Amino acid sequence: MVKDAKKIIKGKNILITGGAGSIGGALALEVLKYKPKAIRILDIHEFSLFKFEQSLDKKTRDEKFRFILGDVRDADRIRRSAEGVNIIYHTAAYKHVPFCEYNPFEAVKVNVLGTQNVIDAAIHNNVERVVYISTDKAVNPTGTLGASKLLGEKIITAANFHKGRKFPVFSSVRFGNVIMSNGSVIPLFLDQIKKGGPVFVTSPEITRFFMPMNKAVELIVNATHLMQGGEIFVFKMKAVKIEDLANSLIDEYVKIRGLKNRPKVILTGMRAGEKIHESLFAEHESGNIIETKDMLVILPQLAPYQKLPRYKIGRPGKTNHKAHYSHKSLLSPEEIKKFIRENKIIN
């Protein structure tokens, strides 16, 4: 648990948009440890809501959880869902790169207009804190997904400067790829491996940042505690070459299952909107960052950081953005295999 976060969350009403998804669900269970008054789970996917509801014991479900079928594109629904809420975690988003690329305005409606609906609902209901879940694809985006998430970050930060009252406070959290989250590459590779292959990799050069689910939700809770308005919180992550990840998963699976035939890796070519490498922050952000052992806090650029209250975790300064490209911090194949074993990715 994150030290000092309990006083922020205890006894509060929490709303999690996209709360039946893998990250939203894991976050709900983490937040539950801090003894909130109630957690509202809002999601457009009826069956996912049902599965999450059924995964809880009856006492916890009845006493702590409320389940709301709704869409972030529906401003009235979000406003009503936020009534009496103290903290909103906005995880709802379209996240699949090619789908967003071929259906760009659908991505805009969910990732941008949906985020604005959350902002408006939070201001209307005088919510205390709003944490927006973003992605490293928002850094120097090449596709619709990254561009829509970058705009989401921008309007979240800007909301702090036009809300016109003390609350809410708005901040963002920037993730890499979260291990075993819905639609992520590791479950996809494992499914292909279990079927005997082939395992499809788009390019041998592609690198990505990865983080375990427990670190992802820990970062969100930590941001809830530290946020003062407009920051982007980024967990320092190691990266992998995707082809190395595929081969390491195959090696570990073959070893554990004792298979004689090793599934093959086939290169398919880059997908629409896909980047070769990712970065945790952009060069223009590098001069206004608080760097700790585990985290980067990118301070807002809409106002001088000197006007913000001092942070106990450190002072802002210049950070080398080139050191935080995904291809600069790669795990070796042996380190990837160790990572797979430590996180029990193959059972």
C-alpha cells in the first residue's frame, strides 16, 4: 500500500470509468484496501460488469460496490454517475492502435469528448480529485490513439486553470504496456503459443515499455496522494524488444510444458499507426520534471512551477529525455525470462 494515501481515500466515494476492464478492475480492488465508503464501477460492457460483480464476495459487493451501465460519451449519464463522488479515476478509453487508426473519430469521441464529459461532471459535482489514465503513446504520437490520448492529457491539465473554484484537482498518469491487461501483447502471444504457433510479430525492431499490473495501480494511488494539479505521473519502466519477448515466452512455455516442437515467430510488417520505439516523455517536457528513484513527475507548463506548492518528493529540474526511450533500457532475453517467471505469466 502507498503510504499516506489512506487519508485521501478512506471514507470517500470513488467512481471508476471503464471500471470493469482489467486496469479498472485491478484499481478497484486496490482502492478497496484503503477503506473507501463506496466504489462505483461504470462501464459500457454489460458482461464485463456482470463478471466483475460475480467475482466479488457478496458482503464486499453489497457493502462497497455500485455497478453502473453507462458510456463516457453520454454527458448526462456521467454527470449523474458523479453525484456525491469525491474521486474519479478515468480509465475508460479506446486503446487498440489499428482500430483507432481506421475509426479515428470514434477514438476522438471516447478518448477526447468522453474525457471532457468527465471533466464537466467533476466540476459540476465539485469532485475533489480526478486522475486520468494515459499512455506512453501520447508522447510524440504517430497515430490516432496516441494523438487522442495526448489531447486527453492536455484538456485534463488545462481543466485546472478554468474550473473557477478550489476543486476538482486534475492530473494524469502515463502507462506503458500493462502485463496481462485486456488486448495487450503478452496474452495474445500466449494464445498463439498454446495453439502451436505461429507467433506474429510486426517488426524485429519494435520496443515497448512494460509494467506489472500491481505497479500500474500503485502508481495511480500514489498520484492520488501526491497530485496538486496538472501533473503527469510516469512510472520508470524497463523495456523489451517485442521479438525477444515472443521468443522468451516460447522458450519458457516449451520448457515448462516439455514440448518437442517449438512454435515459430513470423514477421508480418508494421501495423497502421504503430511506432518503432516509445518514450516516457517528450523533449519539451524534459526541463520541468521531478525525478525520483521510481517515478517521473512532469509538471504543467501552463503556469510556472514556482507558483505550485513545493513537493516533498523533490525539486523540478532538467532530465535527459533520450535516456528514457524504450530502446535505451532494454531487458536482455535472460532478464525477460526472469521477468516472466517472477510475474508468473506462464502457469
